[in-house]
Amino acid sequence: MTATARSRRANGSRKTAIGLLSLAALALLPAIALAKKDDRSKPMDFTAKTTNAYNAPNTITTLSGNVKLTQGTLLITGGEAKVHLDGDTQIARVVVTGNPAHIQQLDENNNLMQGDAATLDYDNINGIAVLTGNAKVTQQGRGEFHGDKLTYNTDTSLITGEAGGDGLVHGTFLPKPKPAAAAPKPAAAPAEGK
């Protein structure tokens, strides 16, 4: 990930928004589950209209048109993807642009996480998705977050957010559903003939 210099005014309000969002997300950690632990150990498959592919160390493969990448329960889609292979020819990073770029994955409890943005930069080694440009992350049954830039750690479910300009990071925490009340038992009918 890269950092950019910001003005003091913007940086101060961003730090506050990031800090509050991070604290709120940390409060939920005991209640949230992690991404499927074995997804990154599985092969990554792709489909696209065109490809310029390399299967060599330290290369970048470009996929264009209706891009779809899958790895276990992980699904990434978009208009174009650049797949970065490291020195061991392992997928290190996937950068996707689209209308929107999309990521989704199940956690260990089979709850779905989904994210959409103009650009998705997914660190496949560390399981960190950086969504930039009208970003949205939804955690099934737990809530959703909106911002100019959202960073989602699939290993810890921690979300951090930033807002550009005078914008704000928005979030919603959903309450835990309460167990359904037992249906009332029907009254016994009076016996006939007595």
C-alpha cells in the first residue's frame, strides 16, 4: 500500500474518522469470523475476453473484458485486471478496475463479505483488499461501510476508511438477530359428549 501526503486539515479529520471506524470495528472482533482459511492455498482460475499472460517470476499478466477470478470462495470481477506474480511465480497481487471492481468471499461461518469500488488492489499474500473510489464493503449480517477508500483485512475482518475532501466515511452496524419466539401452543379443544 502507498501513502500520500495530505493537508493538515484533511489529515486531522481523516485520522478522526479512521480512528472511530477502527475502534468500532475492533469492538466487533469477538463477534466476527475470518475469511476461509484455505482459500489462498487453492489455485486461482480466471476468465476474460483477452489476456496477455505470463507464468514466470516477477511478471504481470493483463486480463481484459468481463474479468472473473476465483480462488476457493474468493471471487473478483471487473473490466480489467493486472495479476502480479512474485519471484516464486505465486500470485502476489491483483489490481482490478471496472464498473465497479468487485470482490466477495465467505468467512469460516459462511457469511458473505462483498466490496465494490472503481479500483480494487488485492494483496493475495496478506489477504488485504484496498478499495478506492466510491468504495463500499458489506459484511452479511454485520453491516456496511462507505468511503472514498476502504481497506479490508480478510484475515481479521478489520475495515479502515478514508474520506476525500469534505466527505465522510459512513457505516452501519447491524444488531445481532434475536432468536425467534416460540409459537404459542393451540388450546386443547373441549371433549364432546360430556
